[in-house]
Amino acid sequence: MDTNKILDIIKEGLLDSIPNITKEQILLDAHLKNDLGIDSLSSMFFLTYLEDNIVGFEVNADTIEARHFNTLQTIFEYVLSEMNIKIPVLNT
């Protein structure tokens, strides 16, 4: 799966899982908790959304850590890492 498509799915998952956020708020350096308001319940919905929509991705309880939920960039890197995809340099 193309990394840009994966990033788009992650953004869609955030929009679907976190109430009252807009597409414009979802930036690579947006802090998921402080900027977007993700909480433990929306985190679970979000991870389920990712597993359901990204072919080949499954959350690994042994590797996922709180630091992966810092920013859009860190969750994107986690997803790619779990899928053994080289992490590209992004400018968006």
C-alpha cells in the first residue's frame, strides 16, 4: 500500500474518531492529545479504524507505546514500522 494512502487513512481515522476536529487541524506535527483532543476511548476507536482500513496493519500490544500517540507523524511512523515499510521524508 502506498505511504500517501496510509497517511490519508490515518487522517480519516482521526476525523472519524475524535469529535469536533476539522481536516485543517490535522497536521503532521499536531499533537494528538493537546491539539486534537484524542483520549483513551477515541484512541481505541482510532486504532480499530486503522486495523479495519489499512490492509496488512495490526496493532501489536508488545510494540505500541504512549510515545506513538504524540503526533500524526509518530503514529504514521509506527504504522509503517509495523508494516515493515521504509519511512519516507514528508513535507505535509
